[in-house]
Amino acid sequence: EKLGLNEIRKMFRDFYVSKDHYPGKSASLIPKNDKSLLIINSGMAPLKNYFSGAEVPPAKRMTTCQKCIRTGDIDNVGLTSRHGTFFEMLGNFSFGDYFKEKSLTWGWEFLTEYLKMPADKIWATIYLDDDEAYRIWHDVIGLPDDRIVRLGKEDNFWEIGLGPCGPDSEIFFDRGPEYGCGKPDCRPGCECDRYIEIWNHVFTQFSKEEDGSYTDLAHPNIDTGMGLERMACVMQDVDSIFDVDTIRYILNGVVDLCGKEYEAGDAKADVSMRIITDHMRSMVFMISDGIIPSNEGRGYVLRRLIRRAARHGRILGIEGNFLQGLADRVIEVSKEAYPELLEKQDYIKKIISLEECKFATTLDQGCSIITECIDDMKKENKTVLSGDKAFKLYDTYGFPLELTEEILEENNMTADVEGFDENMKQQKETARAGRKSTDEEAWKDADIVVDVPETEFTGYNDLVDQCKVLK
Ligand code: ATP
Ligand code: MG
Ligand code: MG
Ligand code: MG
């Protein structure tokens, strides 16, 4: 029997609890007291204060499964086998307690003994001159020399600005030549799908100083991150994270809705199905953590994801509002680990359907306008849509710039982003003069809505009903 994604999450926790780690809960996707980050994107992000010493951790060893969003990966989603905008990161952490040897040997034990992953398929990358990591991999664990790859700073050194930083060691699984690019130098770090990066062990042992030098930290830390979906992909021996049990269940919902088969020869349709599946997971988790669609910050990220998913639904020929129905599937497979999803199910679906509805009323108009623009541009031999027009699509028809760009790109065209930004700036200045609202105040509103999830949202009900009438 293949291990389910939900089982792997539990096994990771049990394993590290057996090694005296305190099992922490996933933090919210909204960072707390951290202006440097819009949305939580790694297991260590919400634990930063424990690493810096600003706060005392509940224990010196901790393990979590953290919900993460990486919108920076959005262009990979649906195209690679291993990227989602949403994913869960499993991690073990040491706040000045154990260091490299325990982190790597326990990691190895978890993979090869607990999960019974074939040892001969595992590779490790280390930082160029991290001889200690080499010694542990080679002498202690027994990984052969030709499966230990030394890479440079871009690949195997973790640092952001000044302060704690250090080398890392990444663990890859070889899925076999059938997934590879075939190049003779194909090995971990290659962009193709053969070697899948599953786990990163970061050894925070230095502090980067103002003058660019590195000093040793008195108490080095361990911060690791393993992609749960990728582990499940490897353990279930499937092609991509979208074929993992829980995620495939969501994708099957998309398949049912559009009446097309998955992976039946239409590569473009497959991409759309995967994009919808991924964005569904992101939107459900973001809303459950209190983000609502808006034109700024996190709310805008959410709006983009919802609208992009809705548009890919159109591409697949799905009619009407369909996202909230798929939300049920996301909640179904994740509710055990994240009970808040079930508690807020109705609320989540209302927010999604309201946004989808808002978008639907303008999508058709917007689409015909952009099609007209594209036709005109073709006639005039132009390839750049003016900033004014891109802004009008955004402002009047609710087309996020990225969506406009995506549609243009499908026609080998681009948008004048600078011109768009100029329009945006002007509009913001006008608006600010009018209502003196800042980003922060807009977010306060979002918090107010979410602090009272038990309230009957009759307002939304009305709107959603209105929307049905419109359809
Ligand atoms: P990649 O090189 O594949 O983009 P990464 O080096 O950016 O991954 P890390 O920042 O090291 O990833 O994050 C730790 C782990 O989280 C990775 O080893 C991987 O298993 C997982 N992970 C990272 N990004 C994603 C994503 N977009 N979707 C799913 N899992 C991810
Ligand atoms: Mg990445
Ligand atoms: Mg990487
Ligand atoms: Mg990495």
C-alpha cells in the first residue's frame, strides 16, 4: 500500500517527536510582526524570533508542518512536476541545540528506515567548502562520493542580508533517466525533472557583518524544510505533485467539471487543470487565515489567484461559477490536519464565490475588449499594449495586469508595464487625497471581517444570490 500525503505528514511528526522535538502547529499564512514578508513562504519564517533570540522557543528542538505560499513560483505551476504556489513544508529545528551531524543522520534515518526510500536513489548537495557536511555524508552515513555534489553560493548557501546565515545541504531523489533531460552533465541542480529536490538542511552557523565578513555564531542553529507534496510524489511513485492522492482528488473535480480527460493528449488543457488545482489550494488556505480579495498586498495576491483560476476554467469550457464547489474538495482532504478549514467552510466558499462572481460579470466584456485590442495591434503590426489600455482593463474590468500579460503572451505580445504603473500611481494619489487610507488600514478591515467568522454574513448571501440572478 502506498503512503498517503496525510500519513507522511503524521510520520514526520512522530519521528521527530521520538527524537524529543516539540511538535508545533502551523502558523497562519499572515506573518506576525514581520514587515519584511508578505506571506509565509517557509517553515522557518514564523520561527525567526526563536532563531534570533528575540523570543524564547517552547523547546530547543521543534518540528512543524507549515502551510506555505510562494507566488514567485507561479510561472512554474502547471509546467514543472514539482512546484505549487501552495505547499506544506515539514521541518525540524534546533535553536542552539543539535547541529549538522544529528540533522543529517536523522534525516537519513527518516528517509531510508522510516519511509523505506531506496538509499541508492538518494543524492546530496553540499556547499563547496563545507567539509564537515562531506564528512558526515560520506564517513558517517556512507553515501558514496559520486552522489555528493559540491555547489556554490547560489545553490548551497543561505543568507538574506545581514545576520544569521550559513551553508546548506539539499537532498535529492533520482527518479530515473526517463524523467531526465538526457544531457551528460545532468545531476542534482539541473532544471529537469529527473533529480527532485525534496529536503533542504540549513546550517545557520555564521553571522554576516556590516563589513561583509562572517563571524561564527555562539549557538549554531538547524532549520530544515521538506516539501510534503514532493515527498508524497516520490513515495507514491507518481509523475508529479498533481498525481499525489489528495491533490489528484482535487484535480479529478476539475476533470469532472470540464468533461475532458486528464493527460489525454491536450497538453494545454492539462496545464489549465493543474493551475486550477493548485490555485484552489492557495485560495482556500489564504481565506481561512483571514485574507480577503482586494487590490493591495496579500488581498491582491488572492484576487490574482482566484481570477486566474476562473479564467483557466473558461479555457477548459467550464461554465458558471465553479470554484466554490472545488473548495469542498480541498477542505475534504485537508480538514483533519487543518480543522479551521471545516470551521470556516461556508465563509471560505462565500468569499470565493463572491470574487468569482464579481469577475464573471466583467470577464466576458474584458475578454472581448482585449481580443479587440489584440486584433488592432496585429493590424498595426504592434506588439506592445499601451499602459493606458492595460490599466483600463485592470481598473474597469478587474483584469489583474498579470492576467492581461498572460493573454498577450499567448499572442506573442507584451504590455507596457511602466505605463501601467504610471496610471496606477496617478490613481493612488487621487484616491489617497480622497480617503487618506493606507495599506495597513485596508488590512485592518480584513482582520475585522475575519475576527467574527461565526456571524451570519447575510450581506454576502444577498450578493451571492444577486450574482446567481445575473448569471
Ligand atoms: P526548487 O529549487 O525546486 O524551486 P527551492 O530550493 O526553492 O526548491 P527551498 O527554499 O529549499 O526550495 O524549500 C525547501 C523545500 O520545500 C524544497 O526542498 C522543496 O521540497 C519544497 N518546495 C520549495 N518550493 C516548492 C514549491 N513551489 N512547491 C512545492 N514544494 C516546494
Ligand atoms: Mg524554488
Ligand atoms: Mg532548489
Ligand atoms: Mg532548496
